[in-house]
Amino acid sequence: MIASLTYLQAVVMGLLQGVTELFPVSSLGHSVLLPGLLGWHNLVSSQAQAESFFLVFLVGLHVGTACGLIVYYRATWFKLFRGLLVQLRSSRDEGVSSLWRLSNATMDHDYRLLLLLVIGSIPVGLAGVVLDKPLRELFAKPLAAAIFLVLNGVILLVGERMRRHRGRHARYETIATLNARNAFTIGAAQSLGLLAGISRSGATMVAGLTRGLDHEDAANFSFLLATPVILLAGLYKLPSLMGHLGHGVRTQTAVGAVCAGVAAYVAVRFLTRWFTTKTLNPFGIYCVVVGIAFTVHFA
């Protein structure tokens, strides 16, 4: 297929990616549904192909999104890597094993969070290598994405209900007290985002809520987890943009990536404030209603 992507499409898809990657409504699902709704047949027909210029374009948008997240959390990431240096110096006295023992009382708390993010990134990294391509080829279709979007809404609503059932006086975790098993469980939930229509951030937030985090900590941990996964996945596939699949779309991809980065920064700034007092319920209702509407439309 000859690559065909307008600058208008690049801008719209870039803004859509940056917002929906962080809002718990599935960026992949919306990147499948919106082109179908707008009649952008050049994008719809290329989505489920084994070799697709549109998927290469999406890789560029993911890199832009990750850059927006890095800019927003730049102070946090600086502290995390500074904590790594502190712990490396400490390990000279305590031994190399002190780098991995989360129960170590002298472990730098910033390094501890960095280690939890590494642990949480392992399952989705493995799942992405094995399942990303076959799942895209099988489910990157508007009707399937619409059905999964409904399921995503149900996951968000059920997650909120489960949290309420814990009770007002239940003991809650914080990011500082999160253990390795819970970090791994929350990270594994990101794998659901490989299905078009299931939100990566929504799945990890729900997993965080069920492991005892409040909304604010669940959101922040989810966004921090997403940053290296999105960035590394994008950089891993970015060479494809330099190959034959990138012919005719490289400049459009650059424009879209900038739009995605700006949209991601605005979205994460909004959401980190939203989740200090509010819940996932509005997003769950949106996904169910919009998912049903799209299911009827594409059925």
C-alpha cells in the first residue's frame, strides 16, 4: 500500500494520541475508531496489516507522548536517577545485593521507586514483544475496538466499586510502601492495553486501586510506569520510520509527534489534579456509552 497521510490527519491523530494515552479511554482504541468514523479509509485499511505505514506513524506519536510525560515528570525522574547514584555509592559498603533488597532499611526511597518501576515494566515488556503484532493484526478493527471499549468502561466502573467496598476505614498503601509483588501486578495490567479499546492507564489505575493505592497515587504510578514503556517501545520500532514504510509520512509523523507531546503534557497536568478529588467513574461511563454507540455504528 502506498503511504497516504495528510497533515490534518497527522495533527488530529497526534492530539488524539496524546490525550487518550493518559485519559483511561484507550488511545489505540480511539486511533482505530476515529478514522473509521471520519471515513479516513486510507488509515482504516492499513491498521490491521502486517506492514503498515499507519503503525509506523503511531510509533512516532508514542515517542512524542513519552516526551510530554518526561517533561512533566522531569523533576521526579531527576530524583529517581539521583537516587540510583546514591544507592550505587551505598552498595560499595553494603554489597551488590543491597541494590535489589526492597526491604533494606537504608535503601534510598527515590531509588526504591525506580526499582519498583523497573519491576512493573517487565511483564508488559515481555507481552509486547510476543503479542503486540498478532493482537494488532487480529483486533485493530473498528468493531472489535468498540466492543473492547465497552469492556474497558466496565473495568473502570467495577474497579471503583471494588475500592468502595474496601470500606472507609480500610488500610491503604502509598507508592512509598508499595511492595514488589504489587508493583509487578500493577505493571502486568498494562498488558491489557495491547488490545485496541482497553486503556493501558485505566487498567493500571484500577490495578493500583485494588492493591490499596488511592486515586492520586494510582494515577501517578500509572503515568510513571507508562513513560519508559511507551518511550522504549517507540524507540525500538522507530527505525521502521526510516525504512520503506516511512516513505511519504516522515514529516507528517514529526508534526503528529509534536502535537502528541503537547497534548500529553496538558492531559497529565489535568489528570494529576483531577485524581486528587475525583474518580474513574466519568471515564467508565464515557467508555460504555461511546463503545455501545460505535458497536451499533460498525456492526
